[in-house]
Amino acid sequence: LVWVTGLFVITSCFLYFLSSKASQLEIVQQTMNHFKGRELMYFVKSGNQWETKTPESDSCGNSLESIHILTWNVWFGRLEQQKRGLSIIEQLNELSPTVACFQEVTEYFLEQLKADTRVTEQYFFSDDSTQQTLGSYGVLMLWKKDLPVRSLRLVSLPTRMSRSLLLLETSFDCQNSFWIGTVHLESMEPNAAARKAQLEQISTLLQSLDQTSILVGDFNFCSTWKTENENIPADFVDVWASLRGQEAGWTEDTHINIMRYNQKHKHKQVRFDRTLLRSPGNQWQPQHIRIIGTDPVPNLPDIWPSDHFGLSSKFVLNK
């Protein structure tokens, strides 16, 4: 009887151990799935219709030796919204970047993009509104149609403002993946802890991929804020600082942008908008970066395309 009781106890403990391990594995899997994010479709205009396309993990295009990336917080404000949006689209068409990343995108601005045939002829869209990734405002990505799409996902971040990472996986040589992410980190200076948690999640994800990645967007903390800048891992290169040294590079500057000053009647000069490169083995390197959107909208001397300036940057493959 003692032997049977002992065997029963051992068996029960073993089954409990297996059950516990299974539960832990399930939790880990759920966490990883959340970490990887929601897998998305992407969209292209064909004739008068919008078509849905599915990323393919083995997608392969022409060899990529350089890439041009635009990032811009387009401001969701309603002030001269139509003309500001059209001005941004004009600059998009003029610059013709490989990938365009926008923050604070509203359905209104998305519809403006969709209505411009020059844009729809060149670019795939991360959303056409049916995928509902924007909410009241959000992040949007456009990329040239010759760029292969291996995956596209929206990664939830710790936030009270519905912030997320939009992450595109492409390829430059049919073997190695190349990742491009855009983000709008938590707003307002007191929310430093939220931004730290968001940046930790994003950087950990990109580091785990261990391939070249570029992260762009509105980080909502300035390059002069020492404590928050220490949250950027050392293996991520701040492209502006790398190429332009001690130049301020303000992406919000009320001494230039009168519209921004007129909103709150106080001056502000910050470099919130960033382009970061992580490239193991220095496979890719930044070639140039510049600020765009510093001039007022034509015929509207007190109106700028956005309250932020944009960043245009180019990267080249080291051979």
C-alpha cells in the first residue's frame, strides 16, 4: 500500500510538472505571437479597384544596392488639412523614395494618397483603410512595387495612446532579409517610462532578427535629452548624428515653422524625428540624410506641410 501510494504521488507530481511546463510553453508562445505582431496584407491599385496582396516569405526581387527612405509626421490637425496634405504628396512624388513612412496619418490623408495616380502607380500601401490599422490616426508605409514583400506586421506596444510598430520585411539579394520599421512613440515629455518600454521592445525584436534593420519615426524625445537617449542601444546608429555631427537637425522648429508657433505661442526646437540603422557586420551604411518640409505651403505663407519636418535618407550596400 505504501509503495502504491508513493507511486501515485510520484505520478501525480510528474503529470503536474508536465501540465505546468505545457502552460508555461503556451504562455511563452502567446507572448512570442504578441511580440511578432499581427500579420498584415498589403494593397495595390489595379485600374479603378484596390487589390489585396499577401506577403510571401520567399519573395525575391532585383538585387538591392541602395535604398532611399522618407519619414514624416504629417500632423493630424485640421488646419488647412487639404492643402497641407497635397503639399506633402507633391514632395513625396518629387523625392520618390524607395519607402515612405508616415506618422499621425488620418483616413483623410490616406484618401488623399489613394487619389493621387502618381502615388498609386509607384507604390504598394500598408493599408487602404479596410485593414483598419490607423485608428483615429496611426502609422502608414508605402514602398516601391519592385521591392519584394516577405512579411508585413503591426506590433502592439505598451501604450495608452494606441501606439504600434509597423514592420516591413523585404530582401536585397534573395537570401538576406532587410527590415524597415516605423513608429510613433508615446507623446508628451512626462511619458518617458512608456517610451523606454516601447523602445526596449522594438530594439529587442530587431536585435533578435539579427539582420539589417532601419527604424524611423517620431520618437517624441529630443537628441539633447541625455537620459532618454541612453535608451537607444549602442548597436543602433543615429544617422543624423553619424553623418551631420553637431548640426542641431531640429525637426520641430518654431523659429522657422510659424504655423507651429501660432498653435501654442511658444517656441520649440527639438529633434524628435529619427532614422536609426542597425546593420550587423556593417553590411549597410548611411550615405546621406537631410531635412525636408521646411518651406511653407505655396501661396500660404503662414502654413507649413506639417508641424514636423521630415527626414530623407539614403543607405548603400557595402560590397
